[in-house]
Amino acid sequence: MATTDVDAPLAAARARWPQGPEPDARLAELVAARPQRAEDLYLAWWCASADVAAIAAFEAAFDDDLRAITARFKELPADELRQHLRIKLFVGTPETAPKIRDYSGSGSLKSWLRVTAVRSFIDLVRSSRAHRYERELDEADLLGLTTPHHSAIRSELAAAVKAAFAAAVAKLAPRQRVFLRHAYVDHHTLDQIASHYSVHRTTVARTLAAAREQLIAETRAALVSAIGIESEELTSVIRMLDSRIDLSLSRVLGP
């Protein structure tokens, strides 16, 4: 149980959430190190037990913050975002423990939650965007396949390229995607894009070039990680992808 030094802050935490359980030795140690975070530490420790009452108290305490954060991510419904965060924080996966267990009181629980939620939502939106882009891609567009009867190895490779390229597009910064859309979907010139956004045409050219380089680099890295293909074949695939990237971008970034 808590030492004398932490009795008071833990008592205050218990007073706020009287339905919560008695603190254990580990919680007492954390509070002894950061007594000013006692209430935050107690709530996080309680939530780590997956107690429904604890999760309800957590969401009530931070409801306004969560509403404000989810409102920034309009590509997915707020309910879907909140449910995804609940699983990440309080359930975890077979490979990862509930994220709430990482909170140690080095900052406020509110600040920790904001950072965790934003990172989680960015990953979720990127994943959703990548799946959407992947559905729009055509393997023939990516690699110049001319027959549906290509080899099983070629088919596996094409599918991997499709997923890797879609994920790479999803990771682009908003400005990069917008400029690419204007260039490859709307077929605007550098001067037209520059005029629309009140920037120099050199800025547009550099943004487009950097975006293309990033797409190729991200796709290559993902392919090596996914299937570990030999460098010579990989170079050939990437060269083909680069030569046909205009068509692929017109598909995934189109209306």
C-alpha cells in the first residue's frame, strides 16, 4: 500500500473516483515520484484493468478533448475513430498491450491522450486512404502487364507493388497530394498551380519532384520489407513504376 508521502494525493484521487479499487504498490511508486499527477495516474492505472466504470470515467473526463480531436479527422466517422482509440487504449491486440499502460505521469494525462489520439487517428486515416487508393489501382497500369495470364510470381509482385504504392500515396503531405492532383488529374501547368496558391512556380516544381521521389522511395522500401525481392528485379519493377506513375496517380487521385 502507499507510503505516508503518497497517502494524501491518492486519497484525493480516490475521492474523485470512489468506485475505483484500492491503489496497489506499483501505483503508489508512480505517485511518490510524481504526486502532482496522482489523479491522472490513478485513472490510467484503473483503466488498465479494463474496468467498464474506469473507461466510462475516462471518457467523461476527456469527452470535450476527444470531440475536438475527432472533428479534425473528417475522412472517417467520429464514432469509428473513438472506437478505434478505445481498443488501442484499453484492449490492445495479441501483439501489443493496452496503450494506457504506457502512461507514467511525466506529463498530464490530457496532453498524453491528445498526442496518442492524434497519432492513432493519423495512422487510421492513412490506412483507410491506402485501401481506397489500392482499389483504384490497376496492376497493368503500374507494371505494364499486358495479359491476365502472367506468372504466379509476377502476379504476387504486382499485388505487392499495388499495396506498397497505395500506402505511399496515403503518406504524402496534404500539399503534395493537392499539387499532384492538379498536375496529373487536372493537367494544370506549374504556372497555373503556382498562381492558384500564390507561390513561385519553383516551389510547385520542387514539391512535385519531392513527392514523386518520396513515392518511389516509400514503395521500394515497402516492397523490400514485404517480399524481399532481389535487387535486380526490384530495380526493374521500380523503373517501370516510375515510368508509369502519371497514369497511376491519375487513377488514385482522381474524383
